[in-house]
Amino acid sequence: MLHLTDIQLQDNKVFLSMLNHVLSVDGFYFSTTYDLTHTLQRLANTSPEFQEMSLLERADPRFVWNGHLLREFIAQPEIHRFATPVMHGFITMHSCCINGKCFDWLLVSRRSCFRAGVRYYVRGIDSEGHAANFVETEQIVHYKGSKASFVQTRGSIPFFWSQRPNLKYKPKPQISKSVNHMDGFQRHFDSQIISYGKQIIVNLVNQKGSEKPLEQTFAKMVNSMGNGMVKYVAFDFHKECSRMRWDRLQILVDQLSEQQDELLGK
């Protein structure tokens, strides 16, 4: 450190402080033997060539939070084993027994590094169709050598809108009037269909008050898109479940059950 100038020493302190801050943040995960960036469903439907790739080469870029640091290593296969993708999210694993049947239960949530941000400051989508604060959550059950995976995703309503903080407790959402919403909206769901196939959108926002335009616009755009791979269900959570009436969630469960059966052709 003696060879550093005063300015360089100060810069070094700043960089060390930033590094320590990042390392102290909860929710970063990595594995040198298992591909954390892909769901079990995707891994079960890959080619032998894919399986032979290094974790760096085959990682889903949406969930690689150190991707910027690793990008220069892609062209150097000899050091891929030292370049480990880091995921941000949540992982928990439990051994459970129900009615004498014992199994392993895992929950993995992967947070996208595209358009991440804090509540209110980051809403809607960007021009590439990336929804703000997108998270892919996978539930895995492992029983007697068999594995089952159920995947859900969540994200901000995928068109261009904002909700900038002000002195109000809940700022009013503002839908942009100067952009082509359908372009980004279409990009978002094209990507969703490629990654997840048929899906059901569940919209839980209020269907009255300041959130009403969001629900109306979302429903209208899904209808305009006219894609049979996507179904839309709106459920006014605060209205239906007000006063702690959580039992009314069964209404939503029944709706989703019907939609799932329809999607699966039952």
C-alpha cells in the first residue's frame, strides 16, 4: 500500500467498502456442481451438448448477478472452472414426512438482474420486455428417486408505467402515453412462452381506485395480443380478502384450477 498515492488510497477505501457491502448482502448463492440458474424442468429437457458445457457457458443470464465480471472469461474455456455464476434470491431445503411418506422439499427463488430495483422507483418494463423485479420461483419435491418441479414467475405489470414516490402513502400509478406499449408487452410474453410454455397470468391489483387503470390496461393488452398460450385471471385481492377473509382465496384457486385444466387439455 506504500506505493499508492493519497488519491489511490482513498479510492481503495471506497472500493473495499463497496465490496464489503456487497458481500454482506443476504441472498447470494453459488454452486460449483449444480446449475442454480436453471429450473429442474429446463435441465430435464436439455441436450447432451448442453450438459457438457461449463456452468458459465450454460447459465441463464437473467439470473447471473456477476455476469458483468465474468463476461471476459467466456472466451477462455481453460479458466471456466474458476468462473462461477452467482445467483441472487432465496433457497431453502427441508425433509418432510406426511402420512408416513418422507420426502425432500426445496424452494428456489431466482431474482432477475435485469431491471431490478426498489419498490416504487422501478415499475413496468423496459424496451426489451424485462419486467421490473422479476422473480422465478421453483418448488421441487424429491421422493424415492423421483423429482417434481412446479414453477411460478412474478414481475411488475409488463407495460410502461411508473409510480414515483411523493408525500402520499401510496403514490398514484402513471401509465405512459408516449410509447408503444404493445411492443414491449409482446417481447415480454414471447420470452415468457419460450422459457415456460403455456401460462396463466394472475393479476391481484385493486380493480377500483388508482390501480383500476392498471388492471383495465393489462386485460385489454392480453386480449389484443390474442395469444392462446396465455390466459388471464384478475382477482381483486384486497376486496375479496378484506377483514382477514383468507378463505375467499379458494375462489381464486378454483378459477386457476379450471384454467390449468383448460391449458393442459383436460
